Amino acid sequence: MPIHEIRHPLIRHKLGLMRRADLSTKNFREMAQEIGALLTYEATKDLPLEPTRVAGWAGEVDVEKLAGKKVTVVPILRAGIGMLDGVLTLIPGAKVSAVGIARNEETLQAQPYLEKLVGQLDQRLALIVDPMLATGGSMVATIDMLKQAGARTVRALVLVAAPEGIAAVERAHPDVHIYTASVDDHLNENGYIIPGLGDAGDRIFGTR
Ligand code: PRP
Ligand code: URA
């Protein structure tokens, strides 16, 4: 099942605060990063490890470390930046691949405007971050971009997902697992998620 709704009490509490229309920009930003970190924890549970040996206080110790190429985090600009530091808190060595996609507010079509991807994508886990999965257009365009550049293992972290967006990703990319704090109810006639969070980019950047 490629959709994972993570109903951890800390996530439920923080998301509940984010739903408040009167939450300050500062607090909204903080919660987005914190939930981003908590979703990262869930989405990386099966990262491969390899054995290694370190000099411990009482002599040599057999331990483990992450194996293979570093993870790449892929924030979808602009709002994805609002979760990036949360992911990097847990994976500080990750490489960042920035993707710019703007959703045309009339047609709801995703319009790519920036692609700055790291190399050797075929050997890395790509973790896309974007607070909102609405029609799914922006997410599908980003996954298309990553796969065209060679990515083979792609996961998406979103704060809130609409059933329409989940279905669109499942149709286009059934191998991509989505980790979310909430599967919400539906999209309204303007393509906004209900109950949702409103315009996440505006709330993170203070432009509302
Ligand atoms: C928002 C959001 C997603 C997209 C979701 O970004 O952050 O990227 O819309 O909608 P979709 O699933 O229908 O494509 P927006 O394009 O408003 O840009 P912003 O991040 O610059 O605010
Ligand atoms: N983008 C947002 O920021 N919010 C939505 O509800 C849908 C798209």
C-alpha cells in the first residue's frame, strides 16, 4: 500500500495546531519542520546499513552505519523549503535537489521552472518534500523529472494529502510510497484541500 498515514500522537497534535487559521507564521513554520522530521523517521525505516568497527571507550566495538550513496532530499519550491530543515535534522549529510514547480491557480496545471538535481540519482533514495498533495500535478511532475534523471527509489513526504492527489500519484507512479500526516477529505472547486491548511506556501513565507 503506497500511502502511509502516520497517526503518531505528536504528529496529530502538531497538525491540529497547524489547522488553526490564527497560528502565527513562526509557529506554522516550526510545526512544518517538526512534522517533516517525524515523517522522515518513518520513511527511512528500511535504509540499508553496513557493519563497521569503531574505537569505543573500552576497545573496538562492532557498530553499523548507513550504507551506499547519500540520500537526496527534494523540496518542491517554494513550500517544500518549509519541511527541508526538518528532514536535514535527521539526515544532516543528505544532498539537496531543488525542484521548482508552480501550480497555475486557474488551470491547476503544474508548471516546472527549476531543476537542480544532484548526480548519481540511480544510487540514492530520493525523498520529495512538499506540504500539500492536492491534485497531484506537482508531485507527478517532480517524480517524472527525478525518474528521467535516473532515480529508482522515490518517496514523498507531505503534511496533508487529498484522495485525488494520492490517486494521481498511484496511477502515474505506483512504486512511489507517500508518507503523510493526514489523508484529508476532498478538494474544493479551486483545487484547495478541505479541511487542509490553506495556502501552505503563503503561510510558511508569510505572504498571505
Ligand atoms: C502548492 C503546494 C504544492 C502544490 C500542490 O504549491 O506546495 O507544490 O501547490 O498542488 P497540486 O497537487 O494540485 O499540484 P504552489 O504551486 O502554490 O507554489 P508555492 O509552493 O510557491 O506556494
Ligand atoms: N496548495 C496549497 O498550498 N494548499 C492547497 O490546499 C492546495 C494546493
